[in-house]
Amino acid sequence: MCGIVAIIGHEFKVTELIEGLKKLEYRGYDSAGIAALNGNQLIVTKSVGRVDALRTVIEETKVIKSGIAHTRWATHGAPNDTNAHPHTDCTGKIAVVHNGIIENYQELKTELISRGHVFKSETDTEVISHLIEENFKGDLYQAVISTLKILKGAFAIAVIHSDMPNVMIGARKGSPLVVGCNDKYCVLASDVTPIIRYTRDVIFLEDGDVVYIEGNKMRITDFSGNTIVRKHTQITWDESAAEKGGFKHFMLKEIHEVPEAIESALVGRFGQDFEPVMRELDEFNLESVKRILLVACGTSYHAGLVFKYFAEKYLDVDVLIDVASEFRYRPIRITPDTLTIAISQSGETADTLESIRAVKRAGGKVIAISNVVGSTITRESDVTLYMNAGPEIGVAASKTYVNQLILLYLLGLYMVKKRGMWANEHTEISKQLIDLPRLIKKVISNKTIESAADNYKNYHHFMYIGRGINTATALEGALKLKEISYINAVGYPAGELKHGPIALLDPKFPVFAFAPKDSLYEKMRSNIEETRARNARIVTVATEGDEELKKISHDVIYVPSVHEDIYPLIFAPVIQLFAYHIADKRGYDPDKPRNLAKSVTVE
Ligand code: AGP
């Protein structure tokens, strides 16, 4: 997820584009750049780091009539000046900024190189500028729509050409793009935040739309050139609300981004017959792995715990998991058939990093799962599977937890395939992962989650219980509530209650129970009965249509039925929204919880 802003029309200071980028920095902030047209001269300026770094290398007084700008969240190619956008073609006349992922960029790049094009960056985006160059016969619009037809994946782009300083083209498929014009300028951007200082009358472009802008006039067409009329929207939000997309907090926005984040994580991940694709792992001899070490912290550790259950069930391997702060100080035994998986959304967590270094010193190989391209963990691991969740501003992990789970399920399925253990059940799980964004949208719009939160907002203690793979969900649910509402929440395997924790329960200590219709359903039901017998108030998450649990619970939150081993994915937005609403109703800021940091870079 990157941020695009582009302005064309009357003269304006290049700093207008910098201000626009600042508004989009929550979308990505590892490098930035501007391509400015001054007459027929195209000036491209790029810099690694935040937008302020770019401001220091820009001639602030420069006045231009057209410019495109970008703030980046790397997916292909480490954050550096070369990989920063905009990207130009061989002539240096065409400049492109892009948000999204071009799936077929590798084969397009190979073809273009065979035709003599010279590439400067490692990005997927650069193929777009060279393809436009390849298709350019004097008409930029025609060159762009010919190019769009052969791109696979998700994109929002803005394009300029120094031979036509009065023209700008924008297009979208899968990534957001908004346009707004006033009597002087037209502005294109990834969301309304940079536009509302010029006009509050905008058009949210739809997938397959191309916008042709000349001066401050625009025309919208489809990819075949047919004119389309789109409705205008009047924006009433103030700028800070706009950054949150109209949501009250980043955390709530990021929970609502889960379906889109899953789609980004699944891009290019399935081949024939729903079998997973992981080219990054071609060098790994996964067939011979007998022992998996999992290391992570906090929410990432809980994602690892879900993988442990999945891997032990389907891969016939031993899985050892530990929190990194313990793992790094324990003797590490690495055998030739040991694989280590390190999970870290930020890619900078000190304990996880030191654990990776310890494994490397012991001669082990490490697969990292991370969300930040170029982060230290991704550089020190042998290979990284990227989560593609986009930047997460809220300190409490939400969409990144879900994308960690997605990558771990994909890794598990890929190892099943590599080890010749593929069965219909795995095809079914793959199909359900692909269908997940639809089901998660249903869960997120389920109003009973907020009303349940309202019923429990004044308690000071909470116990989360689950069985099997949902023991991890119970631990994660408790962590979410702890870290943003400061309620003393504990998570336990439900079968462990009678060995002590049940002593805690009374009318002031409610229970959050995960009881899906799976092979441990009956066991969970009797555990709920146990807690009920201690007068605890119970909120249960159950599979749609299960009326039985209503009889033994005070509140029931229903979720769609899925394969029993992927319920942690369906339960994730439930625990995140429940904790979010309780924190919000208690008057706390869920985005910046006390005592916590988004990335723990110290021991
Ligand atoms: C989760 O909401 C917390 N932010 C925290 O537990 C986090 O998961 C932990 O610090 C690990 O961070 P990482 O994934 O960036 O390594």
C-alpha cells in the first residue's frame, strides 16, 4: 500500500505535492519521489526515507504546472533511491507512479529487455513506464490503455509525458484512486486527504476506469476507451478523519481493511488445482524437514502457535515454538532436517532478530514472515515471505495478524504439496482461503460484536478459553483486550481450567469462549457449562445456526462455518473488534495504548 498524489493545471509550487504526500504517509513511508514537468523538461527527484527527507532535496521555490508524486511501502525491491517512485522509461520522457502489485512483471520485464529496454530498478512498477514507451505512437492516452490491457494484478497509476505537459493519465484496477478538479487544478490521489484542500467534490474511480486530464478538465473512460459517467461525492470529513478513511481510529480502519489485505497476501499464491505457489522457497529442501522451530513475540507468537497445530496435523513434523525472549538464551540444537520460521510484522523486533542470529550461528536456515520490505529481519533471514498487509498504524496488530496467518497456512499447504501429502481436504482449505475476504466482510459487519462489547465494557477481568487450534485464538483475544483496554484478560486452553484457573471465576470475571462446530465442540460445550456453574458471565463465539450454545451463554456472536482448521482466521476480526469497542467505550485511544510501541527494538 503506497500513496499517490498528482496535480495538473495552473502554475503551483512543487511543495504542494510534498504537502499532499505528507497526508498519505500513513500508507507508506520508506521512500518518496516526485516527477515535475516544467515546460517540456521532466525533473525526477527521489529519496529514501520519509517525505521530509524528500523535502530536503527538492527546490522548494520551483513552480510547475504538472507533477506526480509517490510515498512508498515496498513490496518489490528494498527501499532505496533507485527503487523509489516515479519510474521513467528509456527516453526519460515518461514518468509513472504506481500503488499495487503487478503480478506478471517478471515475464513482461524479460520480454522488454529482449527488445532492448534498460531497467534501473528492481520494482514491478518500472515495467509500466517501459510498456507505455513501447506502445507510444504520439498519443499518451492510447499508449496507456494498450499497456493496461496486458498488466495483471492490482494497480492505481498516474502518468505524465514531457512532450505533452498539459496531459495526465490516471487508471485503477484493484487499488484506490480518487480525482477532484476545481477551476484551476485537477488532483489525483490514493484517497481524498490531499484533494480536500482543493475541492470537496470528488469522484472515486472504480476498477477499470481511466481518467484523461487536460489542464483542469477531465474525462473518464474504460480500458477500451468508452466514455463513462461516474457520480460525484461531496466530502464532509475533516483531514484527520480522512486519513482514517472516515473511521474513528486507525485500528478500526485496519480491521476493516482485512479483506483487502488478505487479497493482497493471496496475489499470485495459487496455481493449478488450488495448489499453493511459493517460488521464494525453491531452494529449500522442505521434503526432508523433520523439525520446525518457530520463534516470535506477542501477536506474532500466537500466529506461530496456530501454525504449530496445522503443521503437526498435516506435515508429520515436530514443531517447537517459543517466545523469542526465551528462545535466544536457550541452547539451540540445529540438525540438518531443522527449519526455523521467524515471524515479525515490523521485521525489527530485537528478541526475534537475536533469535535468528543465534540460529544462523548454529548453522540453521531461517524463513522469515514479515510485512516490511528491507527491514533487518528480512535482510538477515535466508528468505522472506511477505505479508503485503500494507502499513499498520495502530499499535495493536490487526490486519497484520490475519496476513501472518494467511502466509503460515499457505506455507503449511505448500509443504504438504512438496512432501507429496496433498489430499482433497487441502484443496478444500485452499478454496476457503480464497473465499475468505467475502466471509470476513460478513463477520466485520456483524453488529452483535459491538453490542456484546457494550455488555462487558465495565468488567476488570476477562478469561478467554479455546481448544486445539483455537487455544492460540484465546491467547490472542486476551492480548488484544489487555493491550488496548487495560483489562486483566487471561487466555487458557479450556481443558486447563479445572487445574487452577477456574478458581478465578465469579460473576465479576466473565468468560469469552470459542466454540465452533469442530471435532472438539462437545469438549468446549462442557467447559462452558463448567464456567457457567461458577456464575461467570459468558460470551461465546459459535458457528451460524448453532442454537444450543445460546442456552448456556449470555451472549453469542455467530460466524460463518468454515473448515475446522481455519477458524482462527474467522475469529480474528471478532476478537479485534470486541477489544476495540471496549477500549473505545472506556474512552481510551486504541491506536496509541499506554506503555506500548508498535515495534519493540530493544530487549
Ligand atoms: C500486538 O498487537 C503487539 N503490537 C505486539 O505484541 C507485537 O505483536 C509484538 O511486539 C511483535 O511484533 P512484530 O510482529 O513486529 O515482531
